[in-house]
Amino acid sequence: MRTVLAGDLGGTKCRFALISADYGVHCVQRVDTVRDQRRFLDGMHGAIERVLAERERADADLDAPVAMGFGTAGVIPPDGDSISYAPNLPLGGFPLRPFVRDEFGVPVALLNDGRASAWGEYLRGHAKGADPLLCLFFGTGIGIGLIVDGKPYGGATNAAGEIGHTVYRPGGRRCPCGRDGHFESYAGGRAITERAQEMIGDAPDDSWSVGEVVELAEAGGEGADAAREILDDAVEAACTLVENCCTLLNPGAVVLGGGVLSGWPELRDRIVEHVRERCAEPIRADLQFVSSLGGSDAILWGAAAATGALWTS
């Protein structure tokens, strides 16, 4: 069966797999995201090699990949060779596409991870075929993808969609990108856990997760007030962001996903309730909210689609 090797390059972890023409996800490998470029590239190379080696051992009819596609945090310039703006990855300006192409000898495509997610959800998710389709993913950062006429919308210079880096509170908290007051500074998973470290102190296992902040806020006790303040800020930011997006873009369906919602399911309900109450009737009347079907798999499907080697939408 024909395959493409796809990767999800995220701010916390990276995931690689073979994607087959029936949307199967095979030979999955994961590595943690590190901030040193050389270590990142070595880990990525090693994970891809393990995927290819597992394919050879697998008892399955999987052809060697004919192309590779990567959904990545950050902005991909129009030439598609690098990531020009990657606050959560050590790859800013690095010629990633030529590097992978030279290492593995197959065509390579790079796609913003929000767009990759949206494309994957459009092709196979709960909102399959909905157009326009808006996908919002609250993970380490905040990813967005918009499908219009069956394809991801990229804007004039392929930089559209960095909604997490629009201003929520002028002069507010410093964002990982280096500027102040962005939505990601309040509703991104990295911001939530970093604020917990600043305001509460060390987590029981030395590293906060969003779920642990939620548990502390609900359980009460030392640090609970700070946890509730952090989560209140995140709710307000996330709800405002989705309301703004729906009012601006008038989508037919919205997919909500990402690790923050996995660790904090109530946030999804709060967002949906807020949009139903606050958006104008023409925006909300027929608007569907659906959960991500694929999660990280959706990014892999979208990255595979970007190569043009398996399917057309």
C-alpha cells in the first residue's frame, strides 16, 4: 500500500508515522521537543529512521514512503523551505525541507500545524466536508486552521493564522515569541504551566501540567487561589478568542482540540456556551461545534495531504 511519512513537530513533543492511503497511521515514533537545534534535528532524524526500520519489520503491506510531509508550529515562508517564525521550536530560519529531502531522498512538504490539523479534520474528521471549517487547538501554543473551498487558507505570504499571537491585553504578560499581551500568553498550555510555576511554586512531580493546575483549583488548599486566577484568565482569553474568530470568519463548523482541552475538558464547554451567548444570531444559528477526531493524527493526515502523494480533497 502506498505511504507517506508524516510528522507533527510540536512545542512539547514530535510524532512521526507512516500514513497509508486508507488513512491508517503506522509505525508511530515520538520524541520530546528540545530547544537545542542540533539535538532536535538528531532526535527527528533518529525517529524517522526508526519509523522506516519498523516498516521493514512490520507484517503489513506498506510500501516505502514516496514523500514526507511535516505539520509544524510556526510560519512557513512562500518558498516552503524553512520556518521563519517558530517561538516554540529551535528551527527559526533553518532550511528544514532541503535538509530532510537531502537526508532521505524523497519530496518533502512543510505545512503550518494548525492548517495541517484543519485539513486532516476536513478530510476525515467529525466535521468532514464542512466548508468553511475553523479548527482551534489549544496546546503548548494556540494553533488555528481555516479550510476554504477545500484547501487550507494561507494568506498573501503564507503567514495567516497566528491567532495566538494577536493582542489580547496590551502590555500584558510576555509571550514566548517575545512580545506582550498575546492570547497565547494566557490560554496556551505553556503559559498556564509557567504561571503555575511562578505563582504557586514547584509541582509535586517538579513539572506542572494543565490537568494538575485544574485539580489544585478544584481541591482547594495552598495555591488553589492562584490556580483559580490562572484558569480564570485562561477561560476569558480562550472564550474571547473563539468568539472573535467566529464573528470574523463565520465558519460552518468549529473543531476544538488540543492538549489543554484534554487536561481541562470543562474549558471546551465554557467556550461553546460563551459563543452561543455572545455571537450574533447569523453567526451562531447553524454553527456546529465538534471535537477533534484525529487529534495528533489529524496533523499527520494534513501533512500527508500537503505532499499531494496520497489524496486530493
